[in-house]
Amino acid sequence: MDTDRPTTALLEKEDTVYGVVDYRGRPLSRRKAGGWRSAFLIMVGETAERFAYYGIASNLINYLTGTFGQSVAEAAISVDIWSGCVTVFPLLGALLGDSFFGRYPMVVAASFVYFLGTAMLTLSAILPSLHPSQCQEQEVENCSPPTRFQTMFLFTSLYMVAIAQGGHKPCVQAFGADQFDARHPMESRSKSSFFNWLNFALCFGSASSVIIVPVIQDNKSWGLGFSLPCISIAIALALFLLGTPTYRFTKNETGVDVLIRQGPVISGDERLPLQISSEEAPPLRKSDWSVLITEAKELSQLIPIWGSCIFHGVVVAQTSSLFTKQGGTMDSRVLGPRFQEFQLPAAALQSTTSLVLLLLVPLYDRAFVPAARFFTKLPSGITMLQRIGVGLIFSVASMATAAAVESRRLALVRELGIADEAGATVPMSIWWLLPQYLLYGAASLFAYIGSLEFFYDQMPDRLKSVGIAFCLTIYGVGSFVSGILVSAVDKASSARGRSWLDSNLNRAHLDYFYALIAALSSVGFGLFLSFAKSYVYRNKPDGEGPIELVS
């Protein structure tokens, strides 16, 4: 028996996960908490959350132009500003979650706010007192406008969802990664797989949402269509809470002051479970200031790359707003004239982006990277900045294609003499929009995933979780810039005659607007090339040295 005790103690020691506790604050066993059992619930919950978000975002512009009688330009600006907030708020949420409240409390609180926001949005569509009387989109000028209370109620619900996204998105993904021990060989590999499967789950949730929910919203009712996201986020919250007894909770410090004072001691997921009050913490030493100055310089090098990607964010903003309105004017009988009743909602084409990612990510990982590695000798096949650059090229191509397709549609409108018929369906298949969506999907594979990897990898060690949120601000600021462009172009073109963004798209010139964005994106790509050539990568961990510069 005595000889067995050291062996048992050694096994127990190896089975203990250091630096983490269970939900009651007790040390936990590797076999009883965390790992895939916890990650699976988080991934399923995130699938439900993406279903909820895209059930709102994918068709929001049609709700604003239809039920609330906004013009196309007004609705596009509203969607752009809201989308911008959705992708900028996570930066604040990541800071609050990492430095003050913890990730788990932030996810729970944000999910409750999320549920309340979707519930209010559902009520705005169901209760007659909370929305204007039914309005025909082509007769916006003759519609009774919504009351101030109706408008406030609608946008309060939408911005509650935006605020909830800020707390939920960065914290739940980081919390999912916390369920794997980076110091354990097997769990370290599982942690890498977790991000791959999480991305798969997110794509599945968004794709299924934009296929199912817009059909209900367009053909049944907005109330029923918005109730599905409400139910879905409730399921996501329930699943997250259900896994509480199995989660691993890190013992990170809270408080920015202590976070800064600990300096280089804190490194990503390997933060030590210290318990030091701000009064007991030692003052900043000269070496600490040196570290902070170095990190500030590293951050400043990222700003030009970040700024040159903004117009890619502008392109992204069009996919859920003007692309959808463009498709709404086209023949949506996807199965041909014999099946008159089956029509594909324009918003459903957004699912092609997720489907492209689901198909191309494995091909990229299993075919492209090994082939590129053969020539470049780089483990990743190509550098992170090269990957982003390829994505920016696809982004420009997507907008140029959209401009060409819209030019063809308008030529057909003029040929048929239906320019003044605002509600007329142009006899041009909605499948003509597929190339621009496919090119955008390819842009996401390279630019979006590449920028996530780049900003996470190049951020100072103590700001890794903020790196992902910082990347998302590209798309938030891009949405804001898109809103400014829409407003400026609408006013400028209206002063010279008819607006490029007229509510009657058969009289508008979306092709000119798309061409303008393509031109601006090309300028952004040129700036990106200039900054990328002079960018020096931070040293890789474990003494691997700097990565080769982008050629």
C-alpha cells in the first residue's frame, strides 16, 4: 500500500489542471471538467447565437424599407451604423471581460441583454401599436411615418442586440478556448481543433439562418420571423448555463491597475493565479515602463495595416444591405417559371458566403497550404499579410462584378421601359448575383481569417484577446464609412438630378455606387501593399525569429 501512494499522488498531480478552478472555486480534475465536453456545448450554443444574429441582420434593410417606410438610402445608413456598432463594441467587451468582470459573467449578462433585445424586436413586429400601418415600399413618400415612440422602441431593441454582441462575441470564444490546457500536449492540439470546429459551427448557424428566416419574414410575417432569433438566443443561453458545472474557470486578476503592474508575468492563457491587491502591488519599475513603450511601438505599427483594410469593411457592409435590395428587384423563381410559388428571398443569397467558407476552408488547409509550402518553405504556405492581400483583391473583384451585373440589370430596365415602375420585377434571374457573393466569400477566406490571425499573432502578449476584437473594428469602422458614403453620395447625386440610391432602384444607379467603392477599395489595396512591404513581423514565440517580409 505504501508503495502505491506515491504513484497515486503522482497520477492525481498529473490529472490536476493548474491555474483553473470549477464554478465553486475548487481545484478540478482534467477528466471531470473542461475539454470537449464543455467546448461542445459552447459550440452548439454559438451555432444558435449565429442563427439569431443573422435572422435579424440578413433581412433588416427590408424591414426598415417595408414596415417602417424608410428610403433605401436611409435604411442603408441605419443598417451600416448598427452593423458598425455590432463589430466595434466587442473591443470594449473584450477589455471589460478580461480586465474587470471575467468572461463567464460577461457572456451570461450579454446573453440576457441579447434575449431582451430580440424579444422587444419581436414585439415591435407583432403589436400594431409598435409599428406603422402596412406600407408599400414603392410608395414610401405616401406612407404614414412611424411615431417617435415606435422608432425609439425599434432602435432600442436593435442596439440592445449590438451591445450584447459586444460582450458576448469576444468573451464566449475566449472562454471556449479556456476549456483546453495549452500546457498539456494533447489538449493543446485539441485547442487548435476547437477554433476550426467553432468556425464550422458559426458558418453552419449563419447559413441555416439566412436560408430559413428570410423566407418566413417575406412570406409569412415579420413577427414570426423575428421570434425565431428570440427563441434561438434563449436556447443558446440555456445551453451555456447547462454546461456551468463542467467549465474550467481561470483565476485571472481583475482590474486594469493590477493587470498593468503584473507586466510581463501575464502571458495569454498562462496568467498566474496571483492574488495581489492594488495596494500590495509593487510600483512600476523602469523595466516595466520599457515593456509598455515597446508594446506601444508594436501597436503603432499595426495601425497602417488596419487603416488600409477599412474599405474591405465597406465592401462587407454592402452584402447585407444593398446587395439584398438589388436582388429584391430580380426574378427570384430559382426553379424556373414552372414553379411560380417557390421564390428565393434575396437575403437568402447571403448563405452562399458561409457555404463557400465551409467548402474552401478544408481545401485551403489541406491542398493550398501544402502546395504553397512546397515553394515558399513557410509552415503556413504564405505569410499572413500575403493572405490578407489576396483577400483584398477578391474584395475589389466582388464590387466590380456587382457594378457590372447592376449595369446589365439597368440596361434591361431601359430596354423594357419599366424604369418608372418601382415595384416591377426585372426578368433577370437572381442567380446573376451569385458571382459577387462567391467572390466575397473568397475574400472572407483570405482577408477576414487572415486578419484575425494577423492581429492576434502580432498583438503584444498581454493583449492577445483584444487582438481579435481589434480586427473586428475594421468591419465596424467600415460600416460607419459606408454609412457616410451613402449619405454623401445620396445628397450629391440628388443635387444633380436623381439620386444614385433612389428608393426606386430601377431609376437609381447602384452600378455607379458599386464602381465608386471598387475604386476606393483599389486605392486601399495599393496603400496596403505599401505598408505591408515595410512591415516587420514581431518575433515568433520559442525563439523562432522573425517571419520573412512580404515580397
